[in-house]
Amino acid sequence: MTIGPVTFAMAQSGRPDGADIYLVLEPRASAGLTRDLARVGAKEIGPLRATFARLITAVPTGHADLQKSGYLIMPASALALLCGIKIKESVS
């Protein structure tokens, strides 16, 4: 089995993002995700919406609730890594 960058990025799904920005992959109808985003207080980012995914901002509890609802969620830092952008991790 080959493990590529997409597999690595999706493995980061459970990890909160430092900027609270996520890509939500949506296998179901858009109405369900719109309702679930409102329920957890998450907001869409950007003027465009992909057919199968949305870029959102959500607090860590909202991120966890969406994940429990069955959505695949990729932290923005993992998405940036896929695109070859290195982000400094903040040390707390």
C-alpha cells in the first residue's frame, strides 16, 4: 500500500487547526452541511463553493462536532502542506 500526501493530510483530520480553518469534504447533500455548520457556529470562507467540499472556520468544539456527524475534515495546515506551503507551528 502506498501512502501519499493526500493520505497523510487526511490522517490529520482529527487534529485541530491553529487558525481554526478547515476543509470539510461533504459526501451528502449541501443542505445537510449548511444546517450542521449553523448548528455548531461554523462559517464558510470565500466567495466560491466546491461541489464536494467547503472551506470553513470553526472553533475546536465545532470541528469535533462536525467530525462526530460523519464529515471528513482536513485542517488548513494539512491542506497547505499538500500544496507545498510550510507553516510554522506555534509553540505554546
